[in-house]
Amino acid sequence: MRQETVSAKVESLDASHWGREAVSVKSDEAGSEISSKAAVRRLFNSLEQKGIRHCHWKSNIRLEETLAAAEDIDLLIDQRDARLFHAVLLEHGFKLTQSRSGIGHPGVFHALGLDQASADVVHVHAYFQIVSGDSLVKNYRLPIERLLLEQTRYLHGVRVPTPEAELVLFVLRVALKHTSPIEILMANRHYRTVSKELDWLREAANTERAEALCAAWFPSIDPPLFRQLLDAIEAEHALFRRVVLGWRVARRLRELRRLSMMRGAISRLWRVLSLLVKRLRRRGDLVPQTGGMIIALVGPKATGKSTIAHALSTRLGEHLNVLPIHAGKPPATVLTLLPRLLVPAARHLFSKERAGEYQKPERRREKQYSLLYVLRMTLLAYDRRKLLSRALRAASSGSVVIADRYPSESVGAIDSCCFDEVALANCNSALKRWLMNREGALYKGLPKPDLLLCLEAPIETTIERDARRVKQGGPDAAAVRRRWELESRTEASQTTAIKIDTSRPLDETLRTTMRAVWSVL
């Protein structure tokens, strides 16, 4: 009965169905309630309404997760509708991306969108050509795009291949993933998911029709070989048999290879190295086609800068190449490593030389600074400049840099130049004046952030938050009040600035922040 229902759906979605009229999208399961993100549904609805020939061509066992933006959207798009498809993506606020390390594939690209209600990132993996096979190189071009788009049905309101068509592609993809040691390891790490997907497809598909379809699309893969592949994939422990059959399939489809054996091996090695670097650096590979940017979070103490910066880095870093930095506490460089190691001892021996002491109103009015403090601020400026120069290089290479705190153009502000003209005039030491001038020069010409997120909250709220922190000496409301004015003096010319009220619940604040970032990304 299940196969008859599928057959009826296939016959109702032949090539003539692809008109330019609006198409009503309905769930194929009466009364079913599928949880989905509005941005995902709107995208699929637009594709139907504009008559764009497409289907979600693989991994449809996890289609519900895809609709909920928990999985990539693997779309096959007819090349003739490429212009319309790009227009739909841009209309819905998607950002086109590319591989930072150059490991993309021909006829394939990625686009990222934002679901406005949840602020979750939606990842579209679009194919104009079916390049598949092994996971890394995708060395086989399967030239059946138009044929596949004529073999579709609806599942959860989304156009997908018929079970027979999807089964054919699934079997070939799994077989071709057993042709190199690396691919064999990757394909069999969680093999139960493979077995589960095969069972799901076999339950819905007519195996004899799938054999015939495979022979029609790929004449070298005859029905006996197709049946052997099904049996080997179904048997979880038949690894050797899958490897033997995988090489047999690869040999019979050798004319569909994009790269020679040698070039394929080199490409695989490069992609493995890129994957290892990605894992070690914990950074994604995709970067916006419009280029990277520096996003700085600034604001008074306890407004949530570190919390929101970490959340942004985590959420965006699942898809994009993100570099998180802390401009308020830059890492030591070769020049400053030894002096930085002595800072804890200096704080204990010279308690009046702490940065917080110089933030007190009476010390700020005096504008008298010790040599130790001036030296420390100059070295800190040097480290900060090095860090922000690195951030600019990363952004220029496509990365999204998330900076917790950022220097202001206002002299005397937190994380900024400390010594104004009055301080220089009051200084009687030539060495201190030289260091002060050097500190000021280090802050000139710093890279400007592309987006300044100015976090705000009532001072009572920040004092309450600061009191909840576990720290030496306990809560210090006076210190929060002292830093309030200094940390509110944020100036950055030629920079887009957006104010974020962080007094609301954290989830709501994060959604607002994600929308702000997405508006300029």
C-alpha cells in the first residue's frame, strides 16, 4: 500500500508540473504537525511559487531536522533556474559564502540565512550539479540532474526525490565512500545511521523499480550488482564486501570522475589537512562572499560583553570562520612576555599601582603617573595593537572577528590611550614622556571595527550582576560606578554602531544581537 501511494505521487509530479504558476505546498501526511523554522518554510514556498525546478535531494530521513534548521538544506537546483534561485536567496536575506581554504566543489555553493523569530542560522547547501561519491573530494559527477528533478514527490510539504530515485543515489554514494582508507574510516564511524537510512528507504521504495532506474541512469551498474550493494550496505559488519564492491562501482563509473586518480589523491590530502586545521583551530571554513568584518562589543562593566561575545562566536562559528578575541586582555607578545609574568607580583607589592586605582576620580584629576604604570600601559598598547593587526588580517581573509571590548578614539576611555596633553605637560620625566608619546602613537591608526555593538543596561542592573560574580575581595559597587563613565565613552568614526539593551532576558538579548549582526554581515 505504501508503494502504491508513492507511485501515485510520482505520476502527479512529472516534468509538466514545473510551470511558473504558484504551487500550493501541502504536507503529504494528513494531519501531521511538523515543527519547522519560518525562514526554511518561506524559502521552500518561494521556490514553489516562482516555479524553480528543485528538490531536497538527499538525507530526507532527517527532513524534519532540516525544516527545524538543525541540518543543512541540501537543494538540487536546475541550472536554468540559477538566476531566479539566487534572487530568491537574496530576497530572503541569505548571505552567499565560499570556502576560505579553497576546498569547495564545482557547481556547489553555500548560503546562510537567519530565522528572525529564533535567530538560528539556516544553512543552504545548493547543487547545480550532482557531484558526489566520497565525502571529501566528491570526485564523481552524476549527470542526472534533470532526470532526478522529474522523479519527485512531496514529503512534509517539501519536494524530494521518489524513494526509488533516492535509494539509487544513496547506494552509489555509500559504495563510493569505500574507496580510500580515510573515506572508509569516516563512513563507518557511525554506520548505524547508514543502516537506518537504508531501512527507511527500502521500506518506502520498490526495489525492482529502483534496480531498473539505476540501470537506466547508469548502465554499467546492472541489477545483480545493485542487489549485491544493497545486501552489503545492509549488513553492518560486511566492511570488506563493501570495499570490494565500492572499488567495482568506482571502476565502472570511472568515466564520470572529475579528477584523475593522482589529482584526486592530492585533493583528498589537502582536504584532510584543511579539516584537521579546522578542528584544531575550532573554526569553520566558510566566509562571506562580501568579505569578513570586525564586530566589537563594548559597554560598561557587567553589561554582558563576554557572555554575548561567546554566544555569538559559538552560534556563527558553527557555519562561518570566526575568530574570537579579547581586546581588553590581549595575549602577551615576545616583547612583553617577561614583563607580563611579573605583573601578579607587582600587583601584590605595589597595590597603589593597579589600573583600578588610577580610575578613581582623585587620581584622574591629578594626572600624575608612576613610571611603572606608564611602562605597563605602553606594553599593553603594544600587545593590543598586535592583536588588532592580526584581527584585521583575519577579517581581510574573510573571517568574522568577534572582539570582546575595543579601544575608543576618546583619550582616557577604558582599553584606549591613557595619557592626554595635560598628562604630558605635567610629566617631568623625559623617559615617561617618551613612553607616553609612544603609547599614544600605538593607538593611532588602529583598525576600525565594521560593527560596534554598544551594550547598555541600567547601572543598578550591572551592580547586581557584578555582585553575583565570584571574585577576590567580593562585590565592589564603587568600582562599577567608577568605570561606568569611562566605559561609556565609546567613539569610533566611520563605524556602524548599534545599541543593544541587555537588561532583558539573555535569550531575547542574544536574538536581538544576532539580528543586528546579520543586518550588516
